[in-house]
Amino acid sequence: MKITKLTDAISLKRQLEGGNEEQLKTVRQVLQDVRDNGDEAVRKYSEMWDGISLSDFRVSQEEIDEAVAGFDPQLKQDLVEAAENIRYYHEAQKRDGYKLPLADGSWLSQRIIPLDAVGLYVPGGSAAYPSSVLMNVIPAQVAGVERIVITSPAGRDGLLPSAVLVSASILGISEIYKVGGAQAIAALAYGTETIAPVDKITGPGNIFVALAKREVFGEVAIDMIAGPSEICVLADDSAFADEVAADLLSQAEHDPLACAVLITTSERLAKEVKEEVEKQLTGLPREEIARKSIENFGQIYIAENIDRAIEAVNSLAPEHLEVITKDAVDISEKIRHAGAVFIGRYSSEPVGDYFAGTNHVLPTNSTARFASGLNVDDFIKRTNVVYYSEKTWEQNAPKIARLARMEGLEGHARAVESRGWSKGE
Amino acid sequence: MKITKLTDAISLKRQLEGGNEEQLKTVRQVLQDVRDNGDEAVRKYSEMWDGISLSDFRVSQEEIDEAVAGFDPQLKQDLVEAAENIRYYHEAQKRDGYKLPLADGSWLSQRIIPLDAVGLYVPGGSAAYPSSVLMNVIPAQVAGVERIVITSPAGRDGLLPSAVLVSASILGISEIYKVGGAQAIAALAYGTETIAPVDKITGPGNIFVALAKREVFGEVAIDMIAGPSEICVLADDSAFADEVAADLLSQAEHDPLACAVLITTSERLAKEVKEEVEKQLTGLPREEIARKSIENFGQIYIAENIDRAIEAVNSLAPEHLEVITKDAVDISEKIRHAGAVFIGRYSSEPVGDYFAGTNHVLPTNSTARFASGLNVDDFIKRTNVVYYSEKTWEQNAPKIARLARMEGLEGHARAVESRGWSKGE
């Protein structure tokens, strides 16, 4: 890792893969085909790309029961506890609508209505990510969404990973499909004979999934298109280098494009972390990925003082921020831009990835300047409601008509005035 | 307007203009040019397309003061009152973060932080829309956004419409630029020598503005790309045909692509509204626009009963819904999908467009299934915060490490465990 004195503005924005023309063309073709031909097209692409041929892509209750029965009981207990913690944190986000009485019997209100149906895409491949199931499903459940669907590509054995099925089962989700790729996104957006359409699609995926989500956006809602993960550690001389290094590597192991940054006021810590990262890299199972990430995007910045360091963090707007300093709580309150903040030595970032209860779906690539992690509000919508009594109308109609005419919208003015026509007004 | 018996599924989705390749190319070039050359590029395109040549595109305090001094006092008073109503409705959307204490001194919290800076685009052209200024700026102010910028193309006289300046002045906004088109969006997203960049851009615009917003999305946040306006009136035999017709026309006059639909249980009302629409169209100042809209997208549906009518409304998910029936409040509560609901004869839709206090920036083209009108939450973000004490860490580290290893992320497990290394754990 390079150690740099913090002088100029810094950034962690990376030019992310947007997909090429060829990939986009393929995705558009898959979307159209599934729209036109439903299940048949889904089946065709699953055979073509995932190499599996399924007459029925809905996961059966037997498959779920078998996965649960064969699952390590301790791990199941860990997942149950994580789910409880996540539910506890997200329950506090639930909100009611409101009603504002006006004079003369009139009122305004805002109604909060959960989405009818949402779909969660769970990527396949080597590693199963049951934590993603918890993080995406629970906020939707807390919001009150009635229909929650999971779709994920089956392995060569025609099955989904046990950990995914067990996580779904813990949450009471049983509508699960063995479909992956752009065809899964198409099925969720447009519906097929087997899969009824949803209103919102969340969850990460490969470039084809990301492109497909972008294409169906508008037809349905989507969550953010997440970029590679990032961690920024803000630390002073009170931090331990081995712990900071371990935390930096926990993000670096995600992706060669992941970004791990230390901003510190301590030259001692900077040097030691650099050495520790090198030391801990060796023998890490995902060493190759982590090493690439550290080489390309790993940075250590030395700041003159803590205020300058805080300023630098705010300019990065990192997905994850750890504050490992004296007075860490006070310092954390000066952070305006970060997806999630982990305070103090014992709040290592994986605590939040898996267990503490906060959501791990977070804004990347500096979008924490304006975006939030996944939350209950992502699964509700607000409806504005107006009730005007005759008296309130009478009192305000002339004002409304004047404002409409100022904008050149005579039809608007007449609509408001029309309530007086029958009275000869 | 065509009268149809409601039998099959209905939809108001329209294929919207997405812009052509040529337009997209132009927009991309403008964006890049402004990114590279700042003010100079902004000036060039303003001259090229708006035909105005300005050395300084910031609106001066003198220009604002003059607009205010020359403005109709009654209209100003109407705007002030509308602004108060809008502020009152949106204040109720303000929310605090929360803090959840856990055992052993640990806690989780969610912090609510307003965006630093937002930009509102106000379209130019024949009509000035001061109501847009109120509807976009007030939620941002209630959210606590410190810097709010307005940008809008100047007329041939090099000035902005008085109504826009007066609205801004009422709200205390003084950072206003005379820049329009894609170059305005570029300036807001990337910044220039004169215009500092913002974090979110809202407001409607022509196809170049819409394309530019889509292109800068990710760099900054944007609001929805709004489609043409829609109204659906749900009415029974208690409704008056002339009033319903006037309301349908108030949307139709917006745009030839606007959509006005009546769903009614009354054959009498259906016939009378059809006649009334024809009658009221004649002589409407925007008759040509309204007539095209009614011809292309105007529909009257007769439903067997009110439940079938409600179901049809929910399948449309219209931007605006009026419920003009007996027991209108009860019926409105069965509506799951609508941007805004106007209850009863006296809540004509323009009441909400201008004055009542609800926001008029609403989801169109059936996106009310999953989207909401503009609201205070659009101008804040949520930051997840985790504080784990040593004891909480000790108790949970093994669980977190197990979950990480289940996902094949050894680096995550080690990060959590590293806090015990110095103790030889």
C-alpha cells in the first residue's frame, strides 16, 4: 500500500464497468424473448447459460425441508439470531402516515402503503450469500410487503445452495425460483406463466443482471446498481495496526475492484499497517483477489490533524467507515457522508455485514453523498390525499384560479371554478 | 371520448419518448464539454441554443428586487399562502434518526443527514411555472438542505420570468442562474468556475434536459424522469358531469400525451361527461393540446359495480385520482396505487397542483405502483451506525466469524477475530 501525505483532494470514485454493446444487445434480446414467450424463453436461456434443464423451476417444499434438515444447527442458530437483530434495527424505521386537519372540516393526509410484490435476486456461483437474503428480505417484510420472491441460478445439480434455502425458510419465504441471469430479471419484471411479476427488484448480480435491471427500470423499481465494496478506516495513534490491516483486507478480499483506504493522523500507524497488510495477505484464502485490490486501490493517507482527516473522509463518502480514534463517537458525529459508520475498536465492519442488525446493502462509489443503504422506506410508497370541504373550496377557489391563470392554464382555473357553476357562480 | 364497458384489464401506460441517437450524442457532447471547459462551454451553448449571450449568468439581487417590486401584490400573496400550505404539509414528513441501546453498552443508530446541495431545473419557454419552484424547493428546505440552486433558461431579453424570481424570493432562494438545457444539468452535476456542483438535481425539462439527467445519474442523484400528466376520475351517479369534464380537461390541457380517464358505475354520467368534454373543449385557450390528448388517450369506462371500478383504478395506478362518489373517504381507502388522491366534489385536482399543500411532483405512467411523489425524504439520507462494546464483541465474534466462513470470506472472519489477537485469543 502506498503511503501519501494528505495534501490535495482525494477521491475513491472508480470508472465502473458499464457493460459493452454486445452484452447490452444480448440482454435486450433476452428481455424481449421472455416478455414474448414467458416460461419457454426462461427455460431456453437457463439451459443455454446455466447448463441446467428444469421442467419446473419453482423450488419445492421438499427441497426446502431437506436443506433445513441437513443444515448445521449452530449455523442455523447464528442465522436466526442475525435475522432477529436485523429485524430489530429495521422495525424502528417503520413509519405511519399522518393526517393534518385544516379549518372547516378539510384535511390533508399522507398514506404509507407497502409495495404489493418484490423480487430478490441472489447471485449463484461459487459462494452462497445467505446474508444477502436476510438483508434484502427483512426490510421488505417490516414494510409489510405481502409477496416476496427469491430467484437464483441453480447449480449443475439443479439445486440451490442450502444456506440460501435455509435463510429463506427462517424468514418464512417459500416462493423461490431456480432462475438466474437476465432471464430472471425479465421474469420478475414482466411475469411468465409460472412467475407473476413484481413491483421492485433488488439484489446484486453479474454484469448481465445489472444491465437487465437497468433496462427494466421504470417498468418496475430497482434498488441501486451496487459497485465494488469500499472501506475507509479513520484512525489515530490509539489504533492497533494488525486490527486495522485485517479490516482493510476484509473488504479487499471481496473484489479486485474493491477499495480499502486508511486515513490516519499517525505516521507510526501508517507504517505498521502497511507492513501488517503485506503480512496478513500471505495465506489469505482469497489472497489473489485481495492483493489486486490493495495494489490497485489500497491507499494510506497521513493527515496533519484530525479535522483534515474528517474532511477527507467526507470528500470520499465511503460505503463503510470505521472510526478507531480517541473520542470516536464525537468524531463520528462530524461525518456527513458515509453509508455506514462503525465506531471504536470492537465494531469491525463484518459485525455489520452479518450480525449487528444494520443493513449491509450500502451506497458505493461516493454515492453516499446522496444515497442511503437499503431500508424499510425502499419498500413502501407514500400517497398524498386531499379532502377539501365546500367551505374551504369556496374560500380558496379564487386564489387557486388566479395561480392557474398566471401559469396560462385556464382549464385548471375552470376546473376549480366549475364547482360553482351549478349555483350560478 | 370513447365509452367502453369495463371487461378486460386496462392500462394507461404509454410508450414515452426516449430520445433518439442524435439527441443522445448531442447531450453527451455537451456534458463532456462543460466538464472539460466549464463556464466557457456553458456560455457557448447558451448562445447557440437559447440565443442569449451573457457575461454573467448569475441572477443579480437587483433583478430579483425588480421582479418583486413589479409583481402583482395579490398574486404574490397567493404564492405566499400556497408556500405556507406546502410547508405545513411537508413539515409532517420530517423525521429524526433513532438510537437503539443494546446490552453491555453497545448501540445501533440511524442518522438522518440532509443533502449538502441540490439544484432545481425550471424549464423556460412560453409559460413560467412558479408552482414548480415551490413544490421542489420547499421539501428540500424542510429536509434541511443548506444550498439550494435554481437554474432556468433566460428569455431573449436576458431575464428570467418575474413569477419564477418572485417565488424564489418568497422562499429565500437567491442563487439563481440563467442557464438552461443540457448545459445547465452538466453545470449542476460537474460544477464550473461560477456554479459549484450539487448532489441532486430535480425538476422537469425537455428531452435534452431529461437525457442529460439520465446521463449524470450516478454522479449525482436525480428525481424521477416525469412522464406526461394523468388524471383518473372514479365517480358514481352522485357526480356532476360538468365538474368531472372540467377536471378531465385540466389534465388534458397539459400535453397532447396527457391522459384523462373516467371510471364510473353510472351510464348516465358517462354519456353526460362525454358531451360536456366536447362542449367545454370549444373555446379552451389550450383547446388544440387538450383535444389531441382527449382523442388519443381520453377514455370513459363503465364498471358493473364500485368494487370492479376500484380494482380498475388500482391496475391503472394513475398519477392523480379523484374519488367523487358516495362514501368517498371509505372508497379512497381501498386505493392502493395512485400518486395523489383527491376526495369528494370540492377537491378538484388543481387544488393540489397549486395550493392545498401536497406535492404536485408525482409518479406517472403507472409507476405509482412503486414510486411516491416528491417528499422530504428525497432530500435526506440515512447513515447506519454501529457501536459494539468489548463485551458485545466478545459474545458475538464467534457467531460472526462462523457466518463469514460459511460465505467463504475468511478475511471477514479474521477481521472480527483480530480484536483478540493482542490478548492471544
